[in-house]
Amino acid sequence: MSHGSPDYQCPFCLLQRDVFDERNQPADVVGVNDLAYARIAPKWWPANPGAALVVPRVHHENLYDVPDDVGHAVWDLTRGVAVAMKEAYRCDGVSTRQHNEPAGDQDVWHLHVHVFPRYEGDQLYLRHLDAVYVPAVDREPYAERLRESLGLPTVFT
């Protein structure tokens, strides 16, 4: 069952097709492989700037229908982003989250894994309602640091 409307314009698919808006800029992309890509998230929690998203290249709405090879590629890239984030941001830890369906807090109808830099006392899970969309100019320094640390291609081919 798809939760998107019949004319749903998936932002993660649009980004790969060079269709941009304030929340989806080419400079947000920090790493690309054959099956997945990573990007700086446009929505941040107050004490966790520079969060990232890891997304399969092919549209899969959620975890239930993702093929094994794609799931493995997403998870491998998630791990790579977490390691790069520790190095690039010097954060105290990293948390990952993945949501499925409205009751699971999914709000973009394309599978994605959140990777959050964590800091002592940041209260990430208590501040869900404080998250805000940040301008592309604020995302860019974090994207640059992750890009450099990951060392992956950043263009879709």
C-alpha cells in the first residue's frame, strides 16, 4: 500500500533527476554508490546540526519492500556516514533512525535512514517538535566536511 498520493513527487527521486528546491540541493549530496546515496538532511534538531539521510537510489516506499541487495547497500553506506560523521564532526556518538508508515512517523514516502551526530546531553529524542528546516547555506559546511571524510563520488550517473 502506497501512502503517497497518485501524483506524489518524491523529493529523493527528484534530487537524483536534477530537480531542486530549497530543501533539496545538489550540494546536499555527500556520497553516491550504485544502489544508495547519502545527503545532508534539510531538517535538523536543535543540538544535532549536520544530520544526514541515507537513501536507496531506486524508489522503495519503506523497509517492507526493499530488496536485500539495496537494504545491504543502504546499511553499508549508513555505517560509512556514521564513521565519517564521528571523524568530521568530532561528535560524542551517532544515532540512526528509520521510520515506516504514518504511525511510524514516516513523512517522506521513500525509504531513508536518519544518521544523527550525538552530543552528551543533547536530548535528541525529547526535542522532536523543535526540529526545523535549515537553509541550504547552513547545510553546506556540514556537507563539505562529510564529503571530505567519506571520499565517495557525489554525482548521480
